Amino acid sequence: MSSHIQSTLDSLEQQHLLRTLNETTPLSPPYISQNNQKILSFASNDYLGLSQHPTIKQAAIQATETYGTGAGGSRYTTGNHPLYTQLETKLAALKHTDKAIIFGSGYLTHIGLIPSLVGRNDLVIADKLIHASIIDGIKLSGAKLMRFHHNDANHCKTLLKTHRDKHPQCLIITEHIFSMDGDKAPTSELYKLANQHNALLLTDDAHGFGVLPNWSAHDSHIIMGTLSKAIGAYGGYVCTNEPLASYIQQKARSLIYTTALPPATLASALAALELLEQQPEHIKTPLAHATYFTQQMNLPKAESAIVPYIIGAEQNTLALANQLLKENILVSAIRPPTVPTNTARLRITFSACHTQEHVDMLKHALT
Ligand SMILES: *Cc1c(COP(=O)(O)O)cnc(C)c1O
């Protein structure tokens, strides 16, 4: 076995696919520090810089002072802090659904939610480019997975027509904004198809929430998302209607068999949502920067805070990211299997903390 392990590591390195953990210290956003260098970051999902917001930090400190650092139990034993109720009530109101359910993270949400909805004889029809956490949830469920071409509702319709009737339950899954491409799914078409074919539509809103204008549940039966990106905290959530929400609360194992979130995390997410309610204008800046950047660079117009700069080969992508890093600019080099073969890319994310000068610096570094 040890020779298999070493040869696998060697082969990953040869293919420029080895992943590295780089020590990174957050500075005032959009700056970070690596190897004692102050670096301008276009690599964070903290789209609004809320992880560093003074009011939100204060809420986390206050919660820790009052309630301590850890929850000490599952939500179903002693971990269900009153802050959960406040946070779930606020989220459900924002998304216009009956109920919101907070999970430990977005990843934990998918691996509990999907197996609670579908099982061995059921069918999942999902976009080709869905996130790894969705794939893992589907694998755990044991349901049959069929994929439609990226953002192709017609292909989804064909799969439904041919295969839907062979399975008791059917779940369609997409992302509102795709995590590595930044483009938007045809959610209203998919929602219509789901209704026509007695299926449920699950939409992953990890990269839409807090970046695009108030996106509520009218285009999906179930919305999931994360509190760890634009909300700047940690945790995952599901928003849906009754009785589905109560059903998920009974079934989702990753909700039941894990410790509840620390009070500070709940308090900071709650404070972030309150801030977004009071100052909704914050939300517009990341998309405005992304749009300006794509116009300047002659790229397809940005639809979100995420802009893919596709290079193709892994080695060239890494080389470009390293060249930018020498100029103290950080962007993520994304390689297979995270993205399809021959589409290695720089994944550029814009934040409300960037100024137009920052965006121009990136443009000059790339041209
Ligand atoms: C980040 C992400 C998740 C996972 O959320 P975490 O809270 O980080 O576990 C799920 N889906 C998509 C599309 C994501 O980008």
C-alpha cells in the first residue's frame, strides 16, 4: 500500500495537480498576508468583507462572553441555542419560505439534505457542473444520477421525459450561481419542468445570497446556501415550505448526529443578516466590479462576483497565478477535477472591499 500512496503523490505532482495548503493571515480586506507579504486578494468568497466588520465581530465577541465557545451538544440534545431560532426566523423571512433550517456547513447540508429526499430507487437529474458537496450528497443517497449539459433546460427536459417515470421520486439540482464559472442557472425553466414532471427543484445559492438582489424562493422548491461566503460567518442552511421542512428536520442525519454551531458563529451570522437588511446597497458592489472587469478585458459579461479566466492547461494556469503572486496579487488557480479537463482557470472573485484602482491593478497585471 505504501508504494501505491507514494506513486499517487508523485503522479499528482507530475501532472501539476498537487494541492498545497498555504498559510494565509487575513488583513483588512481585500488584503491578506502570505510569507510576510501583503497581498491584494481576488480569491475570497467573503464578498462583502463581513468577516471583518466591527459590528459583526462585536456580536461574536459578546456571544462568546455570554455563552462560551462551544455548543456542547447536537441541536437535538442541548445545542439548540435560542440564537438558532432568531437566525432561522430571519432567514425564512428573507427567503419568503415557511422555514429555514441551519446546518453545520454547506457541505454538511448537502450530505444530509439530499439523502433525506431521495434514496436507492429514486432519480437525481443535475447540471453537469454541480459542486462536489452535491455529488457527495447524491452518492450517499444511493439515487441514480443523470446529468444535463450545463445550463441546458432542454436537455433536462429530455432526461425527464425519458427517465422520470421509472423512479418513484425525482430531484432536479442546480446552482443559482455556479461556483467556478459565475454564471446563472435557468431556474425558472427548471422550476417549471420540475412542476410538470412531479419532481422537486433544489437550488444551491452559495454564491448568490448576499451578492445578487434579494433572491427568494419563488423559483425553487428548496434553496440551500451557506453562511460562510457573503455572510462572512460559518454554517449552511435550507429554506423550504412545510411539510417538507419538518420532514427534512426528521431525516437529515448531518443535522442530527453532529454538534451544533458555536454561539459566536450564530450571533455573527445574525448580525450580518441584520446589516444586509439595513444597508442593502452593499450588495451591488462585487457585481459592479466584476462587470467593469469583464468589459475592460473583453470577457463575457459578468453575472455574479465570480469571473473565470480560462487558460486550459494546468501548468500555464499555475504559472500565471504564480506570476501574479510575484506582483502581490492573489487569484485562485483552479484545476481538474474541480473543473473539467482542459478548462483550468484563474477564478477571480470581486468584493465590496475592492476599489476600482484594485480592479485596474489586476487588469494591468493580466494585460
Ligand atoms: C462553498 C460551497 C458549498 C459548501 O459550503 P460550505 O459552507 O463552505 O461547506 C456548497 N455549494 C457550493 C456551490 C459552494 O460553492
